[in-house]
Amino acid sequence: MSRDARGGRHGGMTPVRNVLDQVLAGLKLEERFKSAGATELWGEVVGPEVARRTVPSGVRGGELLVEVEGAVWMGHLAVLRQGILDDLNGRLPEDARLSSIRLVPMRRRKEETI
């Protein structure tokens, strides 16, 4: 196996597999999928009444984004937020734990999204 002037086995080129492994590791997909489990657990943790008035939109940077219907429910959940966070984190794998929950006004009524 000859080496070129740059010293590489493949003419100085990096194998595609190595590049893909680096890209996928950089995307942290495994961590994101584990954290996204929080959106699936949301309804179980908060119960059906709250679940009907909220939509967990996703996780970014360890923060769960939750759309909330109305100011009254926003205030109610703001009070309960830490307990909900603790409950979710107790059900998630250690490497997928959330750092916070961000409550935002619902963009449109849930009935419109169905």
C-alpha cells in the first residue's frame, strides 16, 4: 500500500465513514432522541386536564418547550414547573435529563392542529 506525498493511505482523503461518524457525533442525535422522550412523557406526568391545554413542542439544549393555552394555564404551570421538571427527569435516562421547561403561548388552538 503506497502512500502519497501527504502521507495518507487514500491520497490524503478521509474515508466517508469517518466523516459521517464525526458529523453524526456532532449532531448529538442520540442525546436528542433520549431528551425527546420528555415530550412523550408529558401527558403522563401532567395528567389529562393539563395535557388537553398544552403541547410539548420539543427539546433544545436541554430545555423542554411547551405551548400553553391561555394566560391562566400559563400561570398555573409556572407555579408547578419545578415539580413537573423533577418528575420528568426522574423518568428520563440520566444523560437525557432536562435543565428547564419553557412555557410559551400556544400558536394556535389545538383543534386547529388536528
